[in-house]
Amino acid sequence: MDYRKYSEDELRDYGIWRVSLPTMKKEVKLLDEVTVNAINYAADRVDGTGPFDNEDFLLSKMIEKDDKIKNIKFIENKINCIEEA
């Protein structure tokens, strides 16, 4: 393994992470504010195939938020490790 190349890549990523981390946190806050119209069970489909699936939309936003939070934690951990080194 080329440790010099690995270190250079990590430091390059560190610079990108430091800049993008605040934006990622803002995106998570925006996902908290996602709302949908009231559910009309006569018209809304709940099988995930229709264009007006409020449940499907909310679930996808919840999954997206969870993924972003995991990425933020991973990046914060990497940043801390680099700064400690």
C-alpha cells in the first residue's frame, strides 16, 4: 500500500469535508421540515407505485435523512482523526 498517496488523498478529502459539512447539516434540517398535504385515503395509493403517494414520499425522505446523518457522523469522525494526527 502506498501510504503517501493514501495520506494525500485523505488530506484532500479533509479539505472538501470541512467545506461541505455545514451544507450537509443544513440539508438534514431541511429534511426535518418536509411536509405533505393531508392524506386522502380515497385517492392516495399506499403501494408506492402512484405519483401521489404521501406515505412513500415521507418514507423516502426519512431514509434520505438517516443516510445523511450517517454520512455526517462518518465525516466528523474522519475529520477528528485527521486533526488529532
